[in-house]
Amino acid sequence: MYLVLLAWGYVVVMMAIAEALSPQGTVLGAFFTLLLYGLGPMALAIYVMGTPLRRKARRRQAATASGSGAPDGRAEPPAVPQEPRIPPVREEP
């Protein structure tokens, strides 16, 4: 799909150049051709194509936030501190 957008961008740039170099055309007309035929529709197409990625990211963020109450984002509770297996050596006074 990005290849189609690239090709459309090429066509629009060529249209803008033809508008600017035409005897009846103006640079302002070329600018609006580039803006309204090129950047506007291409931005809309990229936004629509990115919708599934944004939806996945939103679901992943919601699952991470609601899945655990821990501030570090882990699903399991932290380990309980255990008694040391080897008692510390105590020196006699």
C-alpha cells in the first residue's frame, strides 16, 4: 500500500510542477495542488492504514494497566523475603 502512496506522491509532484511552469499557472496554484491533491489525501490514507496498529497498542496498554496492580507492571506479586539458610556467624565477646 505504501507503494501506491509513493506513486501518487510522484504524480502529484509532477502535476504541481506542470502547474507552476504552465503559462496560465501560478506557484500558488502549484502549492494548493500539492496540498489538496497530495498531502491531504495521503495523510488521510496513512491515518486510516495505521488504525489497526493504534488499536493493538491501545489494547496492549489497557491489558498491561488492568492486568496487574504492581507499579512495575508485573503480573506476579514480588517474592516474600526468606530466612537465610546459613545462620550468620556470631563472634563471642
